[in-house]
Amino acid sequence: MSQSLSREQLLSLAQEFGTPLYVYHAEKIKEQYETLSGAFSAIKARFFFACKALTNINILKYINSLGAGLDCVSIYEVRIGLMAGFTPDRILFTPNCVDFDEIDAGRALGVTLNIDNISILEQFGNRYGGSYPICIRINPHIMGGGNYKISTGHVDSKFGISVHQMRHIERVVKTTGLNVKGLHMHTGSDIKDVNVFLAGLEVMFEMTAHFPNLEFVDLGSGFKVPYHEDDVRTDVVALGKKVAEAFAQFKAESGRDLEVWFEPGKFIVSEAGYFIVKTNVVKTTTATVFAGVNSGFNHLIRPMMYEAYHRIGNLSNPDGPSRIYTVVGHICETDTFAWDRTLPEIREGDLLVFYNAGAYGFEMSSNFNSRLKPAEVLVLNGKPLLIRRRQEFEDLLRDQIDVL
Ligand SMILES: *Cc1c(COP(=O)(O)O)cnc(C)c1O
């Protein structure tokens, strides 16, 4: 059984709350979390929701109630996480290219710091020595992930400290007395080959010899969920088995009993999200038929930014004859959601739904073109809860200072 919202439910939500509208299904989030944690039940595994995928505080409260931890990339995400009820011991702070002060603010709040730059490592060690244990983010130079823009493990990546800089890391740790409790890697997103994780794990295991105080190895995320009709998902059950075997072998050889940590974003919330829009116009040109909707890349940027594929449904006319459409938004720039997509006939006024809209959807939205951001609704136990109001005209000017 897989949790999902029906067409009737989505239509009634659109009617009640208007469009464009983001809808999240709580029980689907729970199902994904339980699938993942169940796959690793044989070993000591911890999961930290990478909240940059979706930070509405109600989503965070719900995920907190499931027992997960939180992975944050900015001090503000850390603060929202604390407000949502995550205790500092269940928050991992993994920023990149931030000022030392931001790292220090994370330390003051008591969260686990994941440091990914030798210069910061030096500064932190010089100031605090071994008094505040830290985690180090390694770049293992393993290529993973669907596309260059979302791959972070390659040699040109700005993330992590290269595995080839081990000597330098060691020197800093030794000189400053840093207490390293974790090693971390995150090679990208949309990784369907479980061997990428296992290759990374091997690199991490090799490094453990240098760090006697290690408590955990963090394998990041990148679990793939199906976006396309015939996409596969990362086989987390197979991965769980292989990782458990690798840890058992490592323990037998080294006598060390380490935890494994993960930071899933997409896997937890992507499929729980729906984005509903209304077709404003159907426009036939000499080249194609456009369906122009009341949204754009200011609300869902993944297709334009990553060439991401989102399945689309016609909620209003599901049994209409198949036709071919280019689905576009109303932003004044190239703003295409889908090229040459076969869909049930779209009529002006029809409601369309983008599936898999829970991760990096609303979160990456903007007010470009002076357009308003959509509302967000959480469906919990069959009940719709408005968790973000739709923006109004006044919101566009809220932060501006009119001085002329
Ligand atoms: C973005 C990110 C994640 C989550 O990636 P997904 O592909 O959404 O699962 C995990 N860890 C770190 C450090 C990240 O930056």
C-alpha cells in the first residue's frame, strides 16, 4: 500500500483554498520515513531530514514527531528547527562557505557541526581545541547523482574537504587537538546505484584509522525517488542490507562500533507533495499547442533549473482524449514546465497537478515578476490544514522602504 491523495481530494482542496496551491500529505511523509528507517533497522542508523527541501514549520513539527533528526544548511534553518521542537542533539548543521561566526552560532546552540573547509577547521581548533566535538565533511570524489548541477562529489565541487587532503586534515587535528566525532560525505542527488554509497563507505572506513574518537559515519543523501512514469527509486532495502554487512565486517576487523547517519530530503517529502495550478489559456501556434497556467518557475523552478521531469495530471478532464502540449507558466522569460507532453485534453480553466512537488518546490519559490507566492496545505488524518496563507499584494512591498 502506498499513501496518496485522490483526484477528488485534490479538486476539493483547490476549490476550498484556490490555486496555485501546494498540498502535502502527512501520512506519505510518515510512510517514506518508516520505509527508510525500517531498511536500516539491523544497525545503529540515524536519519536527519534535510530541511532545505521543505521548511514549513508544521512539516518540521510533524517530522520531529516521527522521531527523525534535522539537517540544516543555514543558521536560520537551525533556528526554525529548534522552534519546531528538534533538540540540539538531533540537529546537524552542514553549511558551506559561511562565515566563521555562523559556525560559532551553531556551536552556541549546541548542534552537531559539520565542517567542510580546512580554514574553518583551523579557526575552530585554534579557538576551542577538543572541547566541542565536530564532524568533518569529506569529498570522496565519487560521481553520483542525476546531473552535474546536483552532483557534489566531483573534483570541481566546492563541497567537502578532498580525501586527498587527509595529511593536511591530520596536521590540523593534531596541532589543535580537535575532537572529531564524525566523518561525512554527500555526493549528490538522484543516486539510483546503491554501489555509489558503498564505494563512499569504503573510503570513509579507510579514513577512520586517523580518528580514534569517531562515533558515526554520515553517508549524506541522494536517495532517488521516481519522477518519471518509468523511473526507479533507490532500493533502500537492498542498500540497508549491504550497508549492514559492510558495518558488520568493519566491526569484526576494527573492533569499532560506529553509527551510520543519513540526511534524506527528497526521499522524505517529494512524493508527499502536489502542486495544483489552473489553466489560464490554451494557445495554438504554428509550432505547438501551449497550455498556459497560473504559475511559473517562480513557484516550481525544478524543470527550468535542472531540466527536472514532473508528472502532470489533468484533474478536471482525466478521461479526455490524449493530445500533445507544451505546458508553460506566465513568467516573462522562457518558462516551461513540460515539453511535448501527452495529456488528456486540456481546456481553459482545467486544473492540472504536478506530482512529486514536495521537495524543492515551494522552498525555491520567489516573487519574480511581482507574482505572489502560493498557499500551502497539509493534509493530516484526512483533514486539510492551511499551513501558509497565500501572499497578497501588500506582501510584495512589505520589506521595501519607500524613501522618495
Ligand atoms: C541537499 C542535501 C541533502 C538532501 O539531498 P536530497 O537529494 O534532497 O535527499 C542532504 N545532505 C546535504 C548536506 C545536503 O546539502
